[in-house]
Amino acid sequence: MTFGIEAASYYVPSLYLEIKDLAEKRGIEPAKLEKGLGLHKMGFPDVHEDAATFAAEALFRVIQDYNINPKEISRIYLGTESALDAAKPTASYAMQMVEKVFEKEFGDRVFRNCDVVDMTFACIGAVDALHNSLDFVRANPDKKAVVIASDYAKYELASSGEYTQGGGAVAVLISSKPDLIEIENNWGVATESVFDFFKPRRHFKKEDLTNAPESFPEKIEIFTDEPVFDGQYSNQCYQDRIREAYDHYKEITGLNKPYENWKYLIFHLPYAFHGKRVFTEIYSLENGLSYQTPEEQKAVAKSEEYLQFINDKIEKSQRASSEIGNMYTASIFMALLSALQTSFNENEELAGQQIGFLGYGSGSKSKVFAGKVSENWKKVAEKWNLFESLKNRTAIDFETYEKLHRKQLQNSVNENYKGFGLKSVELENPVLKGARYYDYQK
Ligand SMILES: CC(=O)CC(=O)SCCNC(=O)CCNC(=O)[C@H](O)C(C)(C)COP(=O)(O)OP(=O)(O)OC[C@H]1O[C@@H](n2cnc3c(N)ncnc32)[C@H](O)[C@@H]1OP(=O)(O)O
């Protein structure tokens, strides 16, 4: 019996900012962002969009596009680091939105007996949800699970993370009928607790605030959606963890140079070129190349062999990321869709090919695993039209972007949007304060 991904759908924010507009306003050379990091457009949520609406859209689409009976879904596990609540899972919001739309066709509360939860470990939370859900269907081969990766990657304005913002969601159906990709049960894992990128409760003191009202408490703790991070250190942690997880994968499988058998290497992509920039270390170790000094590292990265390797095994997975930006938990899944969509468009046959995955979550953990593309993969991929659908987004100018970022807009940029949207947040009623209400616009 085989297990893996039966179907997959995605949702990207409806707005985007051209990276060259951001570069110009921030006084950064556009070539650094475009040619150095591979960034072209940055997906950005409209006023009514958040991690819950992204998740609901992806969940709705995976059910609808592949004619799934929602009552057959036994669990919905959602990986996110953009949770809207520290207790009530974002998955519960997404589930409720989708349930409402299916009410007419399937009756009320289609997910009444569905196990719904969030998993959080920065960008690797949805890989954890995938790992967990695969174990679940292995133990219960007649059941189906949906894994959703959904996030809004937001950084402080004018910070070095600003140009790596983005967002969106991918939902995958996990079952014993893996029409897209069969996932093997070998998991290389590496974990170390570090502070490379995290979202702590921020502490504010009254004395730090100008014009704080008399009634303001002396000290408050709040969560913000903008991380505390050290960019270059986070790159180093990523590189160290994937090396360790890759070594662990080799140890448990007994394989020599597994990456050579992989048609594509699918990375967590915080920005498009990250995977190819950090894999130089593993590549050097596997090929006996010296990798000590910065000059030696550059020489590997610029070598003809390495450039050919990137072109063959990584480049196609980067394309969607260049147009969307960081999707945190969803990035690795979108990198897979990007590579498969490109092969599909180029009429390439992938059935039977091995694919390697290198996931990373700050804080920090990596998982390395592999899968095999299924005979029916084109039947799944033909629903996506990924690159075409990215053309349907609305461009925003820099001023609108800053206002959205600062939450200064009351109304959506696309007021006549279709699909799921945040309608209101309860601010008055003391027993519902902070409750979020969503609806669906046809
Ligand atoms: C957050 C997560 O999702 C989890 C993770 O993966 S952690 C790892 C990633 N970390 C993050 O994404 C944190 C947020 N982002 C950041 O901190 C930063 O944007 C970053 C660390 C990702 C990049 O930092 P940076 O200082 O802006 O860029 P830098 O690392 O110097 O790289 C710039 C590249 O552009 C190249 N470049 C510069 N100017 C150029 C030009 N004019 N033309 C062409 N290339 C140029 C540089 O040579 C360099 O590329 P190479 O090293 O491959 O040669």
C-alpha cells in the first residue's frame, strides 16, 4: 500500500507590490533583490484577508476541484505561524467558513466529526502536520486527512526582512491513493533550540510610550505578527539544520548521495534563491570539494557544474516564489507546485521520478524526506494553472502597501472581492471581545 498526496490546491493573496517599487523607495539596488535574491513581486493581503481566509480558500478548493465529499475528511491539520489567536486554532476559523458554504449541498456542520488542530514550529509546522497525517493514514488506510499550510509573512517596515514578505496557503489531501506523489516513510530530522527568528510576547513599558494615557498599565505584553530576527544568523541555522537532517536521512536510509537520484530538490524558500544559495555546503561535502573559506564557497556556487545542477534540479521550484515571496509554512509546498506545474506546462513526464524535500523552521528544525511522482500526477496538476492565476492579482502602489501594512485602511482595495473575507472583529461585547467574523461573497 502507498501513502501520500492525493490532491493539492493553493491560494495566494489578491494583491501584490512590484519589488522594484519597494527597492526604489528604500534606496536598495533593484538588481540585488531581483538578481541576487530572485524577488520580482511580493504577494500582499487585502484588508479582508488573513491566514484564516487563505486557509479557507485552499481547503475549499481542494474539496471542490477534486470532487471530495467533505464528510470523508477525518482530520484537518493546519501548519501556521500566523495564528490569529493563542488558544482557538486558525484551522477552526477556516473549517467554519468552508462548512457554511457547503451547508446547502451537505447539510450543516459537515466537519462535526473532523479532528481539527493547528501545528506550530515556524515555517516547518505544515511539514510536521504532513508527517503526522501520513502516520494517521498509514494507521487508518481508509481515512483521508487534509493538511493546510497558511501564513502571512510580515516584517517591520524598512527592515531587511521587508523585501522577503509574502503569504498564502496550500492544502493537500493525504490518503492511501496518492495520485500526485507517494511519500516514503524515512524522515531525516535535526533540531536545535536557537533564537534566529521568533515571535515572542513583546514587552512594552509605559515610560517607553509617548503620550500614554493615565489609565495605561505600567507594563504590557503583546504578540505582534512581526518577528524578531537576525537574517544572516537565520541563514546559518538553516544551512546547519538541513545538513544535519540530510546526514540523518542518509544514515536511516543507508543511501549514498541521495540528492543525485532526486529529479527536483524542494526547499523551504524564504525567498526564491535561498535553496540554491545554501545547498552549496551539502553539495561540496558530497563531492569532496573544499568549502572552508568564503572564496572556496563562492567558487563552488559559481562553478559550471553547480550552475547546471541548479538549472536541472532547483530552478523550476523557485519560479512561484519569485512572484509571491515568503509563504512561511506554505513555501515548501508552493515550491513543489511550482516545479510540477512547470514540468506539466513543458509536457515533461515525471511519473516514477524521485523528489527530495528539505524543510526548515526557525527556532529550529529541519526535516528531509523523499517521495515518488505518481502515474496520475497530471490529472492533479491540470487543475492548478498556477502561473496564469498569478496574473489575476491586483497591483498596488507603494503608498497603498504602506497603509495596508500599518493597518490604516478600513475598506478593502478590492471591495467587490469574491470568496472568503473578514467582516468584523468584535470590540465591545466583553465575552466576545476579539472574536473574528467571516463571510463568503459570491
Ligand atoms: C524566515 C523563514 O522563512 C525561515 C528561514 O528560512 S530563515 C533563513 C532566511 N531568513 C529570512 O528570510 C529572514 C528575513 N530576511 C532577511 O533577514 C534578509 O532579507 C536575508 C537574510 C534573507 C537576506 O539578507 P541581505 O543582507 O539582504 O542579502 P545577502 O545575504 O547579502 O544576499 C544578497 C545577494 O544579492 C547579491 N547582490 C547584491 N547586489 C547585487 C547586484 N547589484 N546584482 C546582483 N546581485 C547582487 C549578493 O551577491 C548576494 O548574493 P550571493 O551571496 O548569492 O552572491
